[in-house]
Amino acid sequence: MNAISFLRIAILFLAAFIAVNVARAAKPIDTDGPDFVESSEVVGKGRFQLEADVVAERDRRNSAHVTTTSTPTLLRFGVADTVELRIETEGWMRVTDDNAGSGVRSTVTGIGDIALGGKWHSQDRESSTNTPAVSWILHFEVPTGSSEFRRRGITPSLRSVITWDLPHDLALGLMPGVKYGAAPDGHRFVSGIVGVVLNKQWTQTLRTFVENSSSQIARSSDGGVVMTWDAGAAYQVTDDWQIGFRAGFAANRNSPNSQMLVELAGRF
């Protein structure tokens, strides 16, 4: 599936749900971003949600001068009160390498892979008993992107999101997971995923967060541990629209130096 096909699917989803004029939900929009740790909630039966990001990442490790720009996009469709289907893509990507040693600059552009999957909200939260909300996210990343960014084989991943309500309008989220991926040489390996986030709800429309995120926990021969410290905020413009941002900084020497993300999310 190329970028044009993906865009057509997105437009069809959007047009269908605008046409049937789905009734607005009573609750405000709940998004998986802009934080790394996703939400434990689903979008609700018959609802369609779009979460579109622009991400800029800088990598200055080992004399490298690499800047990556991408447009990750997540489409979510509720097929039941507790289940949603998901299509996620890394979107358009641009990697610029300013090689400090040779003085030669190279730029590669293309489309990232697409992941298909679903989320199941298996347990509601209950503050009085300290019961967390729990969901499960299963994805299958398919090698559909441009040759420069296409990964080898199908990459399955399983994550759980666990969220506790805390006093003083705080919420704690934990997202452990596992992924079965492939290295550039083709060999397969298992890696872990872990994120911990603390949210503060300042008003009905504004929240901020700090988190520690590990997108990969693997042996050094398979890329090692990639870990960042993140902070950001989300502001609800209306019940169905939200803007947000996240800034991330390397937590170890094996991770890209910095990352900045801006997100626009809408529900239909």
C-alpha cells in the first residue's frame, strides 16, 4: 500500500462518518498522543479519530549529524464500546545526513511503513479502590513503505496500557510491551517496550505530562536500549479537537539527542 492508497483510505473513512453525521459523544476527546505512553481508553463505537503528528529528531552520536523529519499518523475506528481498529503509518519521511567528517550532505525522502491492529479496553478504572484502567494494543507492522525506509518482514508488537487516577488531578500511566522485529541484515530478534508517564490535569482543557520512554530494549548487537525523557502538554480546543506537543531528550548515549513532536487530533 503506497501513500496515495493510504490517503484514499483516510479520506473514505472521514467522508463516511461525516456523511452519516454521527452523534457527538458526551466525553471530550481522549488521544493516544502526544505522549509516548498511549491512552487506556478507546474511541467508542461508531467513532472515527485522526491523530496527525509532525516530528523532528536530531542525532549527533558518534560524529553523526542526522536530522529526521516525519509525519506519523494514527487512524482509530470504534467497532464496539471496548474495541477499536487502528491504522498507523510513519508517513512522509526525510532524513538529512550532514557528514561532519567528509563534508558531504545527503538527503533521503520517502514513505514509512504501515501498521494494522486493534485496541481492547479490558478494564475500567475505579478511583475508590485504586483499580486502574487497562487496555491491550496489538499491531502488525507491514513492509509497505519506500525502499529506503521499508523494514524486513512483518513486525508484530503487543502493548498493555495501565492507568491509575491519583489525588490532586494526577494520573499515572504504565505501558509495557514486546516487539518481534528484524535487523538490517535480516535476522529476527525480540525487544521490549516500556513507558511511564505522570499526567497533571490543570483545567478541563489543559494537561501536562512528564515521562520516561523506552521505544526499544534489546541487546547491544540488536541496537541496544533507546530511552528518552519527555515532557509536553495537550490542549482541548473543543470536545472533538485537540492540539499537543512533546519534547524529548536522550536518557542514555545510545539514543538520538533530541526530538520535538507537534500533534493535531480530531474526532468525528
